[in-house]
Amino acid sequence: MERKQNTKTRLHPRLVFLGLIGLGLLGYAVSANRGSSPDKGDFVVHENAHVINLDADGFDDAISRGVVLVDFWATWCPPCRIQNPILEELAEEIHDRASITKLDVDDHGQIAARYGIRSIPTLILFRNGEVVERFVGVQQKETLKAAIITYL
């Protein structure tokens, strides 16, 4: 009996080690996929969607007029992938009254730093260039729509 207990004790660190290796390989696979084409499963916004992809050049101009929701996201972020169809659905309903936009934090880290983005997805609602609300984590369409309507 003593011997079986000893074997279990020795197995446990090995299982932990194997688990850590598995997580490392998963992280490597995700990061290696970042620069690949959309047909390999990358996150893309459909071309006919009303969601606008922002870049550093157009960011300040985009948030300066009206009500604008900016989704700070990254391609490797699973919650960001969950948030995307919610934003597309919201944009279909409200694109004529407010702008629904996205900014990739990996490509535009200086803007993310300017707004203190520490977790993604983070969604910031701007009105005429001023931050009026901030959401961290996946948000439901109704929550975002109510906030947008408040500032129209």
C-alpha cells in the first residue's frame, strides 16, 4: 500500500509538467497563427458588415463626431471572437445613428495605451471625442444598445 501511494506522488508532478507543456504548445499554435490568411481560421470582419476597422491614422477623426463605440480587440483573443457577432448584429440595427468600430490592440498598441486598455475585449463609447462609458469583457447587444441610445 505504501508503494502505490508513493507512485501516485511521483505521477502528479509529471502530469502537471505535461499539462504545462500542453498549454505552452497551445499558446505557440495560437501565436503562430496570427499572421496567417483568413482561410486558416483567423478572425475577420465581413466586408459587407457595418463594423468599421480603425487604424492609427483615422482613429482620432473617427471618434471625433457623434456617438462611436470602439472595440479594442486582438485576433488571438477568444472572448473577442465571441464579441464580434454581437457587434455585427448591433451595427446592423444602429449604424445609421452611431458608429460601431474595432481597433486591433496588437497593431495599434499606442492607442490602446492612451486609453489604458489592460484587458480585452474593452469597449469604449465616445461622444464627440470624449469617453462617456467603458465596458470590459464580452457585452450583450442590449447593454451596448442602451448605452449608445443614452448618448445619441
